[in-house]
Amino acid sequence: MSNTANTANEGAPLSASPLTRAVLEIDSYAAGLGWDQPARLFALVDTAGLRAQEPALAEQLGLGDESVPGSLTPIEQEELPAGQALDDFLATIAWPEVIAGCALSVERLMLPPSAEAAIPDGLDEAALAAWVAEHPDRQEVRMTVGVLRDGTRDSALRLREKDTPTEVLTGPDLVPGLAEALAATFED
């Protein structure tokens, strides 16, 4: 496991919620790795609680006392298993109580709504993915979605063609299906 950054949430406005700052921190970390990366899963832990309960780990992660109250520290989890569908993998996760939330960063191809009417009928999943990959209006997007135990959600979207921090879109409802799947990892 590794922390995504040594400084908390550079570039996120101080008025942003702790979850928004954590999602933007993960987006920035993923952007630093470049494109064509595998999906990455993160546990979100309360920074103050981490410093109090695991001071050596907090020091190793570079977490000082200067963090904003209520801030969250993203801790990257082991690599997701190759060949397993993301939905199937997420269905196997159960988080211990110390984990305040989780986040996932994943790259996908997407089409504008205008292209959806042109999707040929009868395509299986593999054929549809191939069709989208060849479509001239496709966009590569990195989606970073975070959820907390209490149901709070936020997400960041970054288009490959507009790969700058000032072009990242944020909002709680940008990727509702993925947010639902992550929230389900906290259900009993």
C-alpha cells in the first residue's frame, strides 16, 4: 500500500469537502502515472485517526499535523486481479470499520449521447467494446469515484484530450453506477 501524495490535496480548494479533496488527490496521482494504467483501488482513512493510531505509518506517508480537520488519506490497495470483471471484484470486498470510505480510479472509452443511437443491435460485450474503440467520436476518460460509509459520494472525470488539472470535472453524480458499486462494498 502507498499514499498517493506527501502533501494533502494540492490544487483542491480548501472549501472543498474532504472527499472531494481526496478524489482530486487520487486523480492527480493517477495523472502523474500517465494513461493506459490499470484500475486502482484506494481505502480512505481519517487522517487524524491514522496519525493517532499508526504514527509510524503516518510519518512514513509524510502526513504532518498541517492537514485540514476531517481530511482523508487515500491508501492504494493491492493491484486488482487481472481477468476479473470489475463488478465481480467489487462484490468480493468488505472493509474493516477503520476504513472511512473507498475510491477507484479507472480508465474507459465513452461516446457522446449522440453516438448511442448508432450502436448496432445484437452486439455482445466484446463486439460492443470493439465498436466503441473504433468509433471516431470516442473519448478516453479517467474516472475517479469515491464514497464514504455514510453514503457521501464524489467523483472526478479527466478526458485524455484535455489532460490538465484545470479541465477536471467534479461532482457527486458523474458516475452513478460506479458509485453504487463502491457503496455496496460497505453494506453488510
